[in-house]
Amino acid sequence: MSANSKADPISLSFHDSCLRMSDVQLLHGPRWLNDQILSFYYEYLTHVKYKTNDDIVFIAPEVTQCMKYMDDQELEQLMDENKATRKPFIFFALNDNMTFEAGGTHWSLLVFSRPEKTFYHFDSYGNNNTSNSVELMNKVKETMDMRSAKFRPMRCLQQANGYDCGIHVICMTDHIADYLNRYEVIDGLPPLQVDTVKAKRTELLKLILSLGGKD
């Protein structure tokens, strides 16, 4: 075991995600959330909350990041592995990072709706991440046999500070997935409430503890 891992022990291993104590500390705020927190939550949605809904796929942020740089064959293979090629609804947690290295300064959410032939983009900080989301859409839509799909930037609740974009992505993912679970479209989605965002860090900490994690 390395000195680094001793200094930063694992809080929770959950399916394909691993949270270290330093990751969990980010939830105490006011801090920007990293890939590991969003990946954990997307694993939770996949394997627990929406386990019985086969229509929705949640693509973790590190996978979304890889997609930006893949050739068509690699992309098709990855989409197949994630069982995403023909699914009705796909969520992409999207970072503005333009390199292979970990980094970036902003999260937004791109959601594909096959029934509506539309990629919906939700950005809690104006349209800061629009170019990245359009680029990703153009990258994946052929693989998904959706060349004619439209891009639709959506009005959504805006963050009140410079660090809550990740929390907004998690809350919007919850909000949209719940709506899709009932109505099977995104059009008509009601606005996200501020109180939901304010409560989410505490909810995530409780969820991690309930799954056997350490705070």
C-alpha cells in the first residue's frame, strides 16, 4: 500500500466506483465536486434507484470524457459495452476539460431522448459548456443512429456560487430521471427547486454512510 493511500483511505467501494476520504470531504462544502463523486452517484442510480428501468442509461463522467477522443469504432464498442447504442434515454455528465488529464472547472448535463430525437443540455452557469456539449452530441449521434437529432439548450435553475455545478448536475439527473420514469419525455419538465440543491450534499453524505462508507 502506498503512503498516499494510507493518508487517504478508501471510504466506500461501490460497483465500479471508489470513494476516498478526500472525495467524501468535498461534500462538506463549499467545494467543487470531482469525477469520483459523480461516478459514484451514477453507479448508485444504475444499480439501485433505477435498477428496474432498462430504458435509462447513466454514463459516468470519466467515460464521457474518453468519448470525446475516441474514433468511431472505439466509440461504438464503448456504447455497446454500456448498453447505450439503442436505449431511449442517456445521461452524460459532462466536464469542460479539453485534455486527457483529470481537470476542468465546470460540470453540465447532456441528456439524449430518442423518442424526442433531441439532445437536451442543462447548464447551471449560463451556457458556459455549450460548445463541449454540441461537440459530444456530434461525436455520438451517428453511433446511436440519430444523425437528425436536434440540440436543445434548456433553461434551468442557475447556481448561486462558483462551486455547485456538480451538485446541480446530480440534482438535475435525479429530477429528469424521475420525470422520465413517469412521462417518458423530457419536454414539459418542471423547474428544479433551490431547496433540493441546498439539501443534496447532506443527502449524499447520508447515502454514502448507509451503503457502508465512512465520513
